Amino acid sequence: MKAAVQRAVGSLTLLSCTAMNLSAAIAQTAEPPIPQTAGPTKADGDAPLSAAATQAEQQLRQTFTNLQFEDFAPAPVKGPIYQATAGGRIIYYAPQSEHLLFAAVYDKNGVNVTALAQDASARKKLGSLDPAKALVIGPAGAPTVIEFTDPECPYCRALEKFWIAKAAEGKPVRRLVYFVSGIHPQAAAKSEHILCSPDKEAEFRSIYGGAEPAQLRKCAAGHAKVESDAAAVRKVGITGTPTLIVDGKLVSGFQQGELEQFLEEHSKKTAAVAAQSAKIDAKP
């Protein structure tokens, strides 16, 4: 197995503010699942694994050699597993045992097939976004990202610091910003304040830098934009902030490593284009 799987197993923390805990909501509202007998396991010492389970364990250890497995036993999930989307997130359902699985599924090559499915789902919905209605932050000509953000989300503020640091390094981005106002109580009011300011980009940076104005600005255009963004957020299925679309890929939370890679790749492309242009200009 690729080392990428091992890294992914240790980095499942999502640095984002979320609108709801979907698994908790299901636990509160769903009927309890029918108890299932898991069968004999090594862990309980009642009996050895079946021949099929022993073969599965051997295959697991031979295929994913970069991981160390301590225990192996039959899972409570029974029967076929199906894929669904809820709140913009891929989940899995096993109807026979009535289980929901909130998981990232990797193939033997280290490819996160759950992320691929989630990206494909998000791309289908991106057609509903109108770039002309986004708040644009950053210079024209820079690599563009779509950003769903909340002025009260601490991870969004951390992301803002990251963008500022990258711009200082000569790696700016052009951000098409849509505000998410359904998570924190003052998000809508602060978003409207930014949109009603004479210099929206400057006020955006001020608010995300921690400024707390004594009085928040209000205006019809800003209020309409906040409501329009909320409708777009619902349509695309965004439930956490920050959420970004980077090169057509959905990035949930402040994933610094992915963003560093995105900027580095664009920097290399820019350098290659500049070098090629210099060669052409140098020719007699």
C-alpha cells in the first residue's frame, strides 16, 4: 500500500466549523438498529476466526503492508454497502444491519475514493454558482479559488492569515467568496457589514483579523447578497467552513498542506511559462 494511506489515517481531523453534527443528529432521531451477532472473534477469546476471516486477515496484511494491525475481527456491518450524499458529505449505508458509515475509503493504491466521489458530487453542483455574484478578494491574474467562509469561524480566520502570508511570499490568490451565515450567530450581520463597506476587501481583512466594530453597517444590497449566498450554500450542500474549490477539487476545512501544494504547482507553471517566453524573446 502507498504511504499516502498511512498519512491519511493519521490526519483525519477536519479543521472547520460545521453547521451540524450529522452523526449525532441521526443518533438522536433514528430508531435503534436491530442487534447483530458479530460472530466469533480473536478479541473475545470465545473461538478462533473462521477460515474466510483468517484468509481476509492475511490478505489485509499482505495488501496494506505499511500499516500495523493489532486486532482483527468480524465487523458489525452486514450485507452490501451503498453510497449516498448527505449535506454535501459522502456516507455509506448497510441496510441489512442498518448501519451508517462516516468514513474515507481508500483503495490498495492509496487513492481516497470517497474524496473522488465527493469532488464529483460538488462539481455537479458548482454550475449553480454565479462568479459575477461573488465577493472578489485578491488580484486579477492570480490562481483562482472558490471560498465558502464565515467571519466568525476561527479556522476561516486562520486561513485568512495563511493567504496573507502566501501573498507576502509572492504567491497571491484570487478568491471568489461566498458567505456561510447559518453556523455562528453574528455571521450574517458581520458578512452584511463587510458587503456594505466602501472598501469591501479592506473591511474583509479587518474583520477576519479580529476587528469588532462598535456598530455593524447595514444596507439593502449587502442583505440581499447574504441571502443569495445562503441560498447558494444550501444548493451546493456546504455544511462547514472554510470550504474551498481548488482546481475543481473540494477542500473541506483549512487543509494547509493541500493549499501549499496548489500554490507550489501554480508557481512552477508560471515560472515555466516565463522561461519559455524568455527563450522565444531571446531568439534573433
